[in-house]
Amino acid sequence: MREEVGAATDRLNLRRENAKKLHASGAKGSEVSLALTAAVDEAIARAVEEAESPDNLTAVAVGGYGRAELCPHSDIDILFIVGNGIESSFLAQRIMHFLWDMGLNIGHSVRNVGQVLQTYKEDHDSWAATLEYRYVAGSAKLFGKLESAIRDFVSKNADRSFVSSTLDGIRVRHNKYGKSTSLLEPNLKKSAGGLRDLHALLWMYRAVYPDFLPEAGYSLKQPAILDFLNRLLDKGLINQLQYNHTSEAFEFVLRTRQSLHYQSSNLNDLLDFEIQKKVAADMGYVSADYTKGLESFMRDYFRHARKIYRLNQVLSEKMRASLKPQGGKPEMTNLDDDYALINGQIAFRREIGKAPVRLFKAFHHKAKTGLHFDESVHETLARELGTFSEPAFQKSEEAAAIFKSVLLSDGNVAFTLKSMNELGVLGRYLPEFGKLIGFFQHNVYHYYTADEHTLAAIENLESVGGHDETLGKLLKSVKRPDALYFGVLFHDIAKPVSIGKHEIIGVDVAEKALGRIGLDDVIEDVGFLVRNHLKMEQIAFRRNIGDPETVYGFTRLFAGAEQLKMLYLLTYADLSAVNPTVWTKWKAQLLHELYRKSFTIITESLDRDAIVSLQAQQRQQKEKAIISQMPSDKSGIIKRHFNSIKNDLYSVMFEDEEIVRHIEAINSDINTVHVHFEQSDDYTDVTLIARDAPFQLARFCSSLSANDVNIVDANIFTRDDGIIIDRFKVFDNITRRNLTDGQMAKIETDLRGILTGDTDPEHLFERHRMKWQRRLKNEVNPNIKVAVQTSETTDFTLIEVFAPDSLGFLYKVTSAMSTAGLSIHFAKIATRVDGIVDTFYVLRNDGTKPSQEELDALREKVLRIINESIDSELIFK
């Protein structure tokens, strides 16, 4: 037996190696899958033969193996169909031991024909896999019984509950793995436009229509999906163009998945940033500038994913309609001379042909009703797509009025614009937007392509009232919502030209587009929004908005409060659509505080002195609220506390009970460090109170880094008597979740040891490095900004650091500043998904501003720290 296993293993490895060479030669995905499937078929047939199987056992391929869709590391599932007698089960085990000895990782089940049919009621996934059955080896007679039983069962079963369950499964899967076909890190199998969208269609048609089941004695000629598409075409359920598009898309995504398996050497369906370049090169997308080849590859992926998703949506809708009671006269409501609602869908009343304005009117009705197009409207819009590029149409006043009506619709703006984009109409009507389609930014900060991000921003803005009452009321109060939506639509319009200057170039692009379509009355506001769409987040997250000078300077951007409202709403829409982790509670708090202050300044026409007076009044109100909560003999201590913190942001960032806790800590024993932890969502807030000293912030950072803590946000406040109140928002660097009780206890112990001198922060950090190892990076993302910039306020020098994130980076940078004789009076620490933006308000230790020579020296030192972190990174052993 050992010799037979060895020979079979050698044969399997040889055939798999040949399949890999076939892939390397540029063969289609279906060809490689057939080669891999045939190799496993041969191995299983050999195992069945060696087991001397009688006529009461047959080996049936199911799941992806049954579809003949194997990739290099795909799961392999076998269903053993057995007849009467216990010996059949023993034979199945003998066969499996042979295959396991060959090194094959195969899942299997043993059932008789009746038990197979029972899975319909018991397990959706098992029945779906069964519907992908294919004969491999063993008793052909027994396999024939299985075929007949399944065909008879499908013919007689009419409740279609499986279809309903599959449709629900599509929705749940898209929500979990991404319902957009433009994810920058897609799951090739389970995201929208992935292979599973085609599998689900195959399951539903096979579950309901016997004609879609495999033909008797089905042989390995092509993957089941291609056979399925051929049958859809033969039966007139799809047209030739749909067949061509979807079969091409299937081949591309299947080949991409095979490449992903080969490049990652394991079962992997997530096309993440770490592997994309290798897969792109393997797929033949090679360029001297690797980003160009990568972007071209991803554009093609997005294009093919949209085709798969589109067919899934069309046929799923037909299946959904089939679940509804049939018969009776269609429900029809006329919308205009060309369109009507028929059975809840927008349909033609008559043939339109090449009349782009009349065709474009379909989107007006979609925005007004919130309903979908029927297949005839879809097909006509796709067929006549070229007419939307005609200059006369793009300049048409009627087309502009229709587009404006979409932007002014109640609750269906994003719904309609997404439909326009999916059909290719939006990029034809607005060629400037067409350049955004599939535009790929290779960084983990962005979750979508530029076009999908823009449409997600519009969707988030439109639905904001459902989860943020303040922003919802602001949106309803905007006088020109069309200008706001155009601002969102065009805010990233120039990124394909220049990412670094897109907000400047975008103004000209937007003005030309709006001028061409005749919407001159919104040009000024849209240009303002595009030019300044990054300003509000920069001020809120990287500046001290407790400084009257900073807020007053920000308000000088606006012609009035209406522009401020629109910029606030655009900022929310933009940030909330970048990726699921960017919009957070504390960012919302900072933005709202900046909006609130700015709105008061603009509407009341306050000058600098009035702003200072207003903030003093607000600080006094906070002070009085705190006094009312504490014993009367504490009022003097409370007043001294507020008077000693010149930064008004302090009273915004901390709730009353937190400030009370600060005062109590400071007046109990300030010669030690006071640490308070607060768990919230997936983060832990760490507040530290202690006397300031050179290297103090660096010491705090060393204790956090040494305990595998990643700092994502920090606010640093210093009283005029040298007491510091620092709050860090952190998470565990390994689990990416809240800190554990053990971590919090260890941080507090380390901090006390550092402040008493029992623990050297440098040694603490170095000891921690011993459980990490250094790994050379293959590539540095070119889109991450690396810089050290300085500027001045009236009282402080600002130092901004842009860099990739790395373990202990903040500790190293703050140590460098302390070594340079600088004292950090305020800091804003912000860690994005792909990098950090840290702002420090500094003075010399003697209270004066550093010289330019000192700043230049510090810049060089910090840049060396950044470059060292780029050259290598620490990873956990």
C-alpha cells in the first residue's frame, strides 16, 4: 500500500506542478481549475480503486470541487454515496486514509441517497453543496440513482424556501464582507462582485429548475459556472453581451484567486494591500512604476466585479419576483408619456430609442419614487450608453434640470447616483467624475475607490439624521442642498490629476463642469467647498481649538454661516466614508466644538477680544458647574485649577466628573502619578496627572509602548504651575481591542517606577523589544506623507510630524524634543490607519521660542527617527 500511495502522491504533485506552470503561462482561470480538479479526480479514483470498492459506493465531488473550480489551496469536499451494508462506511474510511496519506486535506461525509435529500430540510449550506454534485469514481449505477433522486426532488419541490434563504444569505454576506464592488481590499469570494455571487445564482436555479442540474453522466469539460452561463444564454434568460461580460469576469476573478493562493501559499481570499503588488505582477500587470501596474490591475478587477454583481442583482430580482403570488392584471401607474410603474418597478410605456434626455428622465423617476428599474430599462440604458457622452446632451438645460432634481430628492440622492454610476451614465454625463471611477489609492486609510468613496459620502450625509440629531437638523436647514451635494460630488474630483493638490485643482475642474451643464448659480459655493474640504478636520484634529487666535483665523474663510454649515456637513460626510474606523466619537466632539465656536463668531461678528471674553464666560460657567458639585470650601481650589489652564479646549474635552477627579488627584498627592482608565468601545482612555519635568511625556509614552499599547489620539494639557494632565486614547497593539486588566495594572506599576527612579524608561523599552524581532520592509507606501513642518502662533512654535506608524515612535520623538531642551505645552496626537500626524506646541525650557537653527537640527533628528522606522519594523515574535 505504501508504494501505491507514494506513486499516487508523485503523480498528484506532478499534475499540480503542471497546473502551476499552466497558470504562469497566462492560461485562463477555468483551464487551471480544470487541471487542478482533474489531478484530484485522478487521486480519488486511484484511492477508490485501491480500496477495491464494490458497486455500493460512489465518490461524488461537491462544493467548489464539484463545480470544478479548484484553486491551489481550495477546500476539497467529497460525498460518499453508499448502498446497503455497513461495509460501505468502512470502505469510505479506507479510501480517506489513502488520501490523507497522500497529504490531501479533504472533508468528507458518508450518506445514502435518502439522507442526501434530507439535507434540504436540515442544512442550507449542505444542500447548496449537494446541488454542485459531480461524479468522480465508484459505482456509476449508484451515482445514477443519486442523479435521478435529486432531479425528481427538484421537480416536485415547489415551496422555494431555499431560494428565499439564499437571497437572504446574499444580503447578509454583502453586509459582512462588503456590499460595494469597489473595496480596496476585496474578498474575492464573498464581497459584492465576488465568485460567491455567481455560486448563489447557480444554487437557486438548480434548486428550482431541473433543466439547470448537471446532465446525466456529466463529464469534466468546463467549470459549472460557465456551463450555467451557457444555459442561461440558451434559454434567453441573459443576452449575448451579458454572457460575454460575465464569463470574462468569472475567468478574471477566478484567475486572480488562483494567483492569490500561489502568492500567499495558503487558502486566502482577501486581496489585501500586502499581497496586491505580487498578485498584480503575477497577473501580468508590470510597470516601471509599480503603482501604475497595480492601479491598472485593480481597475480591471473592479470592472469585472461590477459585471458579476450586476448579473447577480438582475437574476436575484427575477428570483425574488418568482416568490410573489403570480396571476392577475399587472399593477400600472403612469409617470409621464414615457414611463410607468409596473408591479413596483419603473418601466417604459413605449420604445424611446436614442433620445438621451428622455432616457435620462428615468433617473428623475427613480429619485422621486425610490424604486428600481425593470430589466428593459436597464438594458436600454446600457445599450444606449454612448448617447450620454454627446456634447449636446451634456450641455442640455433639460438634462441639468433632471440632474438637479435628483440632488434635491428626498432621501434618494445616493440611491439614484449609485444607479447612475453602476450603469456607467454618471461618468458619461460628468466625464470629470468618470476619471474617478476605479481610481485606486494604495493605502489602508481608504476603504473604497474614489468614486465609491464619493457616493458613500453622499449616502452618509443623506442619512445622517438617523443617528446624529444635530447634523440632521443642520442638513435640513441648508438653503441650497444641491450646492452641498455638488460639493460632496466634486470634493475629490481632481485626485486622478494630483492627490497632493487635488483640493486646489479640483476647484477649476468643478467650475468648468458646472459651467458646461449650465449650473452657474452654485459655482461659488461648490468651489469654496472643494477648496476647503480638508480645512475643518485639519484645524479640529491638528490645532488647539481652545486658542482664540486659531478659531478666529478659521472663521475668516467663510462669507457667512451658510458656508460654515455646508463645510461642517461635507467634513462629516467625507470622513465617515473613508473607512469604518475613521469617524469616531471624539472626532465628532472636536468638529462640533469647532463648528459651535465658529458659528457664534460668524453670526455675532465677534472680533478677537470678544472671542477671548466669550471663552472666559464659558469657562466660568463650567467652573460654576463644578463648584456646585463639590463642598463649598473647595471653590478656591477649583478656581485656581481653571485659571491655571489657559487652554479652553480642556473644559471641552473633559466632562464635569472627570475634572472633579483631576482636582481631587492634584490636591491629594501631586508628587506621584495618578492614572485613570476608562473603557469605551474598542478603545481605552488613559488619563495621567503628574508634575511636569523634562522627558515626562516621553516617559509616559515609553510605559505605554512597553506594554504593547498603540496610541491613536492624545491631548496634552499643562497647568501654569507645571502640573500636566494628559489623556491618551489607546488600544492593544496585538489584539486591536481594549486594554486588559493586566495591561492596565502593569502600565500603572511601570509609571510609578519611572517617576520614582526605580525604572529607567529606556531600559523598559529595550527590554520590551526583546520579544519583538526586526523585519525589513519590502515596500514603503508612497502615499504616506513623511515630513517635519514648523510654524508659529503668538505664544508657541508648532512642530508637525507626518510619518508611518511604528512601535514606540511617539516615545522616540518626544525624547528627541526633550533632549533638544524643548518643553511640550500642548499636543495633538492622531494615528490614522496608515500613518500618524502629530502636532506639538513647544517652547524652550526657559519659556522662549526656539531659534530656526534649533528647529532645523530637531527636524533632521526626527527625520532620522522616521527613516529608521521606515527601513525596518518591529513585529511580535
